[in-house]
Amino acid sequence: MLRTAILAASRSARVQRLVTAAPVSRGVVNRFVGGADTDAAVAATRELVHAGLTVTLDHLGEDTTDRRQAVAVVSAYRQLLGRLADAGLTARLGPLTATAEVSVKLSAIGQALGTDGDKLALEHAREICQAARAAGATVTLDMEDHTTTDSTLGILRELRADFPDTGAVLQAYLRRTEGDCRDLATAGSRVRLCKGAYREPASVAYTKRLDVDLSYVRCLNVLMAGEGYPMLATHDPRLIEIGAERAKFYATEAFEFQMLYGVRPDEQRRLAENGNTVRVYVPYGAQWYGYLMRRLAERPANVEFFARALTSRH
């Protein structure tokens, strides 16, 4: 019932006006969104980089329903990458990583637009990857619900032929993910491992928290034992500790932690000060309302998660 109510609110112009006008909303937006435009995104990136962190930026937008919207998203990424390069924020940290990079949802650049969606998304992703290369940055393809997994991994394979540093995202709550980790734990392969946030059926996903955590650890071990570059996206203290311990076991420094903008910022800095690479996922754009409401709707438990984050700087 809570999920249904949140989704209804996300589609209501009246509720949106009320929420965006409320003083408390400004605090939420300022805490979890890196601003409404490119200028704000670059400023947020500069602040994080000066604090010893690295960044990946996600341009927010409503669901892409036509080619015009998809082209506009590509243009926004091209503009952002140019501005980041001009600001000196895309310095390479190694052959696979840069100070700032971008995360791209294929649905935002045409993946869902009919039978030619995959082709269109691939063409647009190539444009973004080319702009990232020119800027010295990298690109990671975000993963969405399970119905798009095969499509996204297929587009990833196509992109990596010309842009081998394109990053992948895998979701530990999907039953298939341990196998996907084995396939992608290869030399030069960047893989972000997250728990997953979409509402999925039990036939394809683990539904109990413990099972998801156990899957995350199994996947983490596969990635750490491989030759790629694991990116451990989690705020869970236990999983962070396990990730650090596994890195020592496998005697590797070729990995990074990733956390959301505004969530556990003190922990982000602590990990970075201890010599870890920590990348902050920064969403930005005028459509912040839809972004936050979708995050809440995907897992109503996120309501409590964001509330705790608002009252804690740790």
C-alpha cells in the first residue's frame, strides 16, 4: 500500500508542487541531489574531489518516451563531460578510473523505444563514451529492472569493443548475478556491485535481506578473485568491512567503494583517508522530484533509510 501511494504521489502534479515548495524538501534535495543543472553538478563534484573523493554523475530526467528526449539526455551528458574536463576534474587515476565519470541509464537514451530501442541506446551510448574519452573520463552503464539485464549486458559488450573501460553494474539480489560476475571478472573490466533496489519477483531475485547479503558476499569474492576492477556499492558497514578484508586477502588495491551522495559522508571521508578510493554517486538535474519518489517507491524501506540519513552525518 505504501508503494502504491508513493507511486501515485510521483505522478501527481499537485503533490509535486506541495512537496517542492515545502521547506523540508529543500533540505532533502540539497542533501541527496547534486543540484538542478550542470553548474551545480560541477560545483558539487569539485567539492567532493577537494575532499579526497571521486565521483560518478547521473543526469536525472523523466522516463524517456521519444527520440527527442533521448537526444536531450545525450546532449546533457556531453555538456557535463566538457565542463568537467574544463574544470580539471577528469584526471585519470589509472588505466581504468578517472577522478570524475558518468553513470548512464540506457532507458534514458532510448532503450525502451520500441523494437529499435537497443540500437538507438547503443548509438547514443557511443556518443557519450566518445565524449567521455575526449574528456579523459569513463562511463558506467547503470542496471535497471531484471527485464533489461540481457539487453544492457549485450550493449555493454558492443561498447567495450571500442571503449573497453565502460563499466558494468550487477545487482546481488538477482539469482543470476553470481554467474554474471564470473563472466565479467576479466582483465580491464570495471564492475559495480550493488544490492539492487527494484521490486522483483521471487522467481528471479532473493527477497530476504540475509539471502541478498550472502549473495553480495559471494559475488564480491568472485570479483575480488578475478582480474577486473570491482566497485563495491554499499552503505552496509558489514559489507564494507568484508570488502576491505577480501582486498587484503587477495592482496589487491585495484578496487573502490561507492556510496550515494549525502549518505554516510563521514564514512566516505574516513575510508578515503585510510587510503581507499571512494566514489560518490551524484544524481543531478531539474527532475529531482521524480528521482527521489522512484527511489522511495522501489523499496518503501527507503523511506526509513533516507530519514535516518537526514538525521545522521555518519
